[in-house]
Amino acid sequence: MINLNVSLGARSYPIHIGPALLDMPLGSFVGRQVAIVTNEVVAPLYLERLARPLKKAGILVTEIILPDGESHKNWESLNAIYDRLLAERCDRTTPIIALGGGVVGDLAGFAAATYQRGVPFIQVPTTLLAQVDSSVGGKTGINHPRGKNMVGAFWQPRLVLADTDTLNTLPDRELSAGLAEVIKYGLIRDLAFLEWLEANMDKLLARDAAALSHAIERSCINKAEVVAGDELETAKQGGRALLNLGHTFGHAIETGMGYGVWLHGEAVAAGTMMALELSRRLGWLADAAVERVERLFVQARLPVRGPKLGAERYLDLMGHDKKVIAGRLRMVLLKHLGEAVTWAEAPQTEIRAAIEARCE
């Protein structure tokens, strides 16, 4: 088992990465009652395994099974969680455990942040994307028809338990989607990791256990360091916002196409290529650097071009991005491979050109 820590003072918490962690005792994190939030795909695979030892210990377990998919990350699903918590008389000491991918984690985390003004929260991510990104850092929320993750809260978990065995049941498309977030860390701050990914992508796609564990560990180390330095994404330059490389364009793709049509990681991959195209047009990245990243995304079986929504539609959707400050959109771009910056000075003409160059 790999043991890491997110250093946030009194809100610090451990990340455990490894096989068979669903069997890890949770007694020190759980009292007399617990609620497990999962979805209809993950529940048949892992819910009973997680719940059984809790029940044997005499803990009252409330199982909340939601529909699967990004299109269900909304008020209806959130209220379904509240309804069950109230019906089962869960109180302020009742932990909520998120068992699933990023959608389950965001929904359960937002419920934990807001139910009775906050209850303990535990992340048990079962997808690569959730294990390397969304389960760490405390961002929770739901989507709005006008924008992704527009309603939410920061609410740190007490524990992240990443059981790498769960990746064995992950569809190939979902595995590739998770790799988009893994590649992101190499692009924004860890060039040595980017080089490792280029040499080991085939092993990752083949689900080599050692390679996957290393990629998850290195990703979580990067995420934990960034979050520890800028927990609430308030830094005026750089900071946690850099983790959003590709996300401004990518969220526009997800919203514009309808939630769930493109997986989050797929949209981030295409969005990252738009960001790199803009960086190239600003004179920061050489053609060879952009082509190098494109080859890596293609090797990871990810899209490198976005859908043709039209540049104006992209810009309209991007106008709702959370990095818009005083009417100005801060873009996350690359000065060099391994060095990201936030930038609000990109001309609209160049942003449009980057979008159009990277749409099919």
C-alpha cells in the first residue's frame, strides 16, 4: 500500500493507494451509522464488499444507489441523497462514503458539505480519473444547464481509499479518459513524469499493475502539493487554477454537447490541445512540442480535436467558466512543457483561431 498525505493543517488527510483496499477496516472513521453513495453500475460490483465488514461490526449502513452518468450530476440526484439521509435519520456525525467515479464523488461530497451544514466524508474512488484527480482536493458540486460544476462547495474528505483492483472492471474508454488527467500533471509541472508517461503508455493501457500504481501515486503527489499551497484556488497567479489546464475548453465541450456525450477526460484532452494551440500562437510553444503532446494523447486513445460547436458558441460557454474574474477569462496555458501559467491577456482573435484549428 502506498501512503500519501494532503497537508492542510487540521483538515489534513491520508491517501491510501493499492490493491484490496476495499477490505481495509474503517472503524476509526465511522461511528454507529454510515451512508454509502454509489451508482447502479458500481453497486453490483463493490457495494456489498465495502458494506459487509461495516455491517458485521454492528454499524447501520444506508445504501444510496444513483443512476449512472454525468447527465445525473444534478439537483434531482442531490435531493435523492438528502431524502434518504433524512428518512434514515442520519445525523451530523454520520459519515458519507462516495463509492464510484467523479460524478458520485462530486455528488456525495456536495451532500456531505451541505447536509446539516456538514458531515464527515470519505472518498473510495473506483475509476482512474477519480483516483488521480477528483477524489483529492475537496472540490464538490453539481452541473447546471449553463455550465459544468457551477454549484458546489469545497469540502475535504477525511480519507481517500484508492483500491487499484477496481480498475480491472473499468471500461477501456473510461481508462483512457482518466489518462487525460494523468498527462495533465506532466504538462503543468512535472516534465520527468511526462517523459515517463511517453515511455510507459502502452503498459498503462494494458493495465500493468505496477505502472498504474506509479501513475496514480505520482498524480496524487502533484495534486496534493498544489492543493496544499492553494486550497481554495484563490491565488492571483498560478496556484490551484493550473490544475484546470484544458478544462475551460473541455467544460465548454461537455456543456455544449450535452453532459455525458463526451466523457470528462475526453473533453479535457481535446481542450488541452486547444490550450496548447493557443500557447503556440502566442509564441510560447514550438510546433514540435505541440505535436509531441498530440502523439501522447493519440497513444492514450484520446481525442485531439473538439466538436464543431462554432467558435462563438465555445466563447459563450467559456464565459461561464469559474476562472472568469471581473469579466476577464483567465486561461491556463503552457510557457513550456512542464510549466503552466494563468493568462488573461490572450487576444480574442487568437482564442477563436485556436478553437477553429482544433475542431473537426
